[in-house]
Amino acid sequence: MFGKVRAWSRRHEKLAGVLRVAPLATLCAILAIPYAAASPSATVGPYLGVAGYLALSAALLAPLLWRDRAVASFAVIALISFGQWLAGVNPLPANLAVLVALWAVAYRCSFRWSLAAGLVTELGVFLALARWDTPTLGMFFSASIFTVTVWLTGLYASTRRRYLEGLEERAERAERERDQQARMAAAAERARIARELHDVVAHNVSVMVVQADGAGYALDSDPEQAREAVRAISKTGRAALAEMRRLVGVLREGEQAGTDYTPQPGLGQLEDLVRGSAVPARLQVGGVPVELPEGQQLAVYRIVQEALTNALKHGGPGAQALVEIDYSGPELVVRVTDDGRGAAAPRSADGHGLIGMRERVGMYGGAVSAEPLRGGGFEVLARLPMVKAA
């Protein structure tokens, strides 16, 4: 609630300033009635009349509207009050503006300014007691306690404001760092996808090279011409493979020496993945399976792998998962659901699995969503356009 009030006051600074002064101004207006009814002869010191009362009150209250100039506001109010003391005018309810301005200085300014304002206020309290009453140590002590309480309240509010501003700054910095980490994770995931697709395409090109080399020795009709053509195919394939390795090779910088060169997994290994998952899971296939490109098969495999990993991390003990692959529609639908904790599961601050899934699916023009289910559990749903393998 206080956060909403602070946000509203920041958006409407002038109106908020008026509302802060309004209670004291209302009190001064109400007490103007008995002041007007009082006899001039019954007052000690000059009698200002209603017009003078209201004018002096307005002069004391108006500087409180200078929200961003606390020192200037306090100085003006203190000078007006000092002039009032010199003229012998009795204290008015509006003189409480000195304490309000003191609080503002302690709240908004440095400790040096707040200490100076506190000492000036203490001097004003002593002068007022000396002029309009017979000062005693007890009276001065009581008035000083009230003044120091206001001053300490302003200092505490200032300390808390700086603490909250520090928290907001750290939160904004953490948010920027999180966004940066997300971008870095997306770049790393793109690099990983590029490496995996490189392996897939490189495998196909290598097969083409081997077949072309074999065909160059198998053809009998016009063997010399056929042999030249096949040699050209082989040479072009090797050149393309070398070029592709040079272009993608920069993505492999920083890899450890023990790079895994085993073939990338596809839909054929999906059942083994589900069966060997650490979370109990089963696979359900709908429609007639279609032969998909190896890159798209790899994307489906990684999506299911990441979804099962999330089910293991966030599903809780006893969670089970269901992996559904549907070929019956115009799109390949991949749905992984679990019966775990769902929305009640703690969120991981450094998790980038959904980012990786979006990168993989977006590469084939698809879409992916991940959200908790009603009544518990979690669902990862991906839709990819079906592209038949060449």
C-alpha cells in the first residue's frame, strides 16, 4: 500500500504537496474563528485581526509546498517566525510549520543541514519561551523532547528512504543482469544449435561425397565423362563441407578437446529417452509417423529432454510425466505434461530451458508454451510445421 502511495505522489507531486499541507491549513482556518471572536484588549502583543491572522498563516504555510527545496522552505519559515518574535506577535497555529519544515530537512537533506535546522529550531523554542512565558528547565526540556522527536523521525524516514532506494537500485540491476544472462543464454543456445545442425548437415554431405566417389568407379557407359562429373561432385561436396566447417568453426572455439562426435539423436531415440528418464514417464504417439529432417527431429528430442528435466527438478517427489507426439494434424504437436507441483514449484533464477526451446522451435517457424495446469502439474506444448525429409 505504501509503495502505491509513493508511486502516486511521484506522479502527482504538486497535488501531493497540497494534501500534506492541507491538515495544518485546515486547523489554522478553524482556529481563526475563536481568534476573530477574541477581544483585542485581551490579547498580549499586537492584535492582527482576521485578515492579518490569515495572511501570516498563509505566509508560514506556503513555503511547505516547496517540496524539492527543503532548506529554503525551512529558512523562510524560520525567518518569518523570527520576525513575528521581534514584532511581539503571539504564536499562531501556523508556527507549527517550523516543525514540519524541520522534518522535511531531516528527511531530504544531509545530516549537516538537518543538524543545523534542529539547532535553529531549539533556539526558536528558547526564544519563544523567554518572550511569552517564564521559562523553566522542565518547560524547555519538554518542548525540546517534542522537537527532537520530530527531528529523529525525519532522520529515520530518510534512512529508510535511502534503504528502499538502494533495494530498488539493486533490483533494477539484478533485472538488467538477468536480461543480459538471458541474452547470453540465447546466444549460447544458438551456438549449440548451430553446432548440432552442422554435425547433421556435415554427415549428409559426407555421405554424398562417399557415394559420389563410389559412383565414379562404378559407371561403365562413357566412363571417362561420368568419372569427371562424379569427380566434380566430389570436389564440390568436399569444398562445401570445408567452407561450412570454417564458417561454423568459430562457434566451436573454447570447446574442450574431448568433443563428442557421436551422431545427434532423433525421433528414433525418443523412446529410449523417455524410458531412461529419471522421472517416471511414458510415450504416446498419435497419427502416422512422418519422416522428418534430422534437424527437426533433433529439435523435438531436445524439447522433450528439457521438459523431462524440468519435471524432475520442479515436479516434486512422486511426479510422473506423459510425452505425447501427434502427427495427425498439419503440425507436429509435442506435449509433455506432469502431475507435479505446477504453479507451487519454486522458480529457478538461472533457468534458461524455455529460451532454448523457443530458439529451436522458432527456427522451424513453430511456437512453444510452458505453463502450470489447473489443479496441479505443468505442461510444455510445442507446435512445429511438418517438413518431410528430402
